Amino acid sequence: AYHSTGRLEVWMNNVWGSVCNENFTIQAANVVCRQIGFEQALDITPGGYFGQSTGPIHMNNVICTGNETTISDCAFSVTHTCDHNQDVGIYCQDIRLSNGTDTEGILEINENSAWGTACSRYFQYYHAAIACSQLQLGLPVLYRSMSLTVNPLYYFLGYCRSSLTRVSHCVTSYNHDVDSCYTTFLKCSNLRLSDGDDRFSGRVEVLYNG
């Protein structure tokens, strides 16, 4: 699994253990993703999706409001009748738009717990389309280079298939030399097509009030 995805495990009683997916919600996943340095969760996987743990199951019936600092701050039970085929897996959101709005801003990527700016060199439309889709927005409206330095760490994006779902899959290298790159400004549409055969067909949905 990538750093931003995988089976959720917690350190308890001096041993790593998994979390049962009974009553586990996206609010709980959001707490976990923020705890490990991401903005929010994208999705929860079916039980055992990232393989089954061989350790104990530490938590069950995890109930979070979404405002907690750590998953240990949420209500949970240590007793359960779960099997490891119910181990929770999470996808965390590893990109964000900074210095802008919900639909536009400087594209930043989190790789190995470090946020950096997407370098505009070699940045193509399909990179923008993958990013907007990953942010659960519509198709790209605009992308361009900016000389504004938001983050001194730059990620270079290489060729990748437009069918990929995560921008981080396109990262080929990184550089701390601010003179070698410009930042990438990205604007996505607040309209999207959902549940179609591809990203060019489907039900029209509108992002309104965030």
C-alpha cells in the first residue's frame, strides 16, 4: 500500500493491532488521516481489503464526531466478536489546493509525510484531470505556472495513464531547489459527472457551499 492508504493499525499494550470495521465511519477515518498528517479521508475499504493482520484486534465500534485529535479520543470498545476479515482499511487524501478556494489553488502533494508543491514543468492536462477527480471535483478549468513559492519542496510529475486515480502515482522525483521549478495553479470545475461509464458521462452534480 502507499503511505496514504492501507490497513489501519494502532499501538496498544506494546503491540500493533488492527481495528474492526463495525460502525467505523468516514468521520473516524477523517480523524485517522489528520492524525497521520493528511487533510481528510477519501474512503473506507471493505474489511480485509489490504490484507489481514496477524496481531490482535484492538478496537471495535469506534465512534468519532470527526473533531477528535486522535482515534484514541473517540469512543470505542476493546471487546469484540470480529475476525480479521473485518480489518479496517483507509484511503487518505494526499493532495490539496492551498492559497485559494475549495475549487482552485496551488496544487500540493503529500509524499512520505512531507507536503510539497507540484512542479509545473511537464505538468499536463491529464495530471490536472486526475487531480480534480481525486479532489472529487469536476474537470480542469485552468492550470498554469506561478512564480509564487508556497513550499520549498517540489514534486516532479512524469507520464502516467489518465485512468489512474491518484496524482501521487505520477510522482517521479523531488527537488528542494526553488529555482528549478514553478508552482502549479489548478482550477477545477464545481460541476462533475457521477456514476457514468467514464469521467465524460454521468449524473450532473454541483459543489455548493463547500
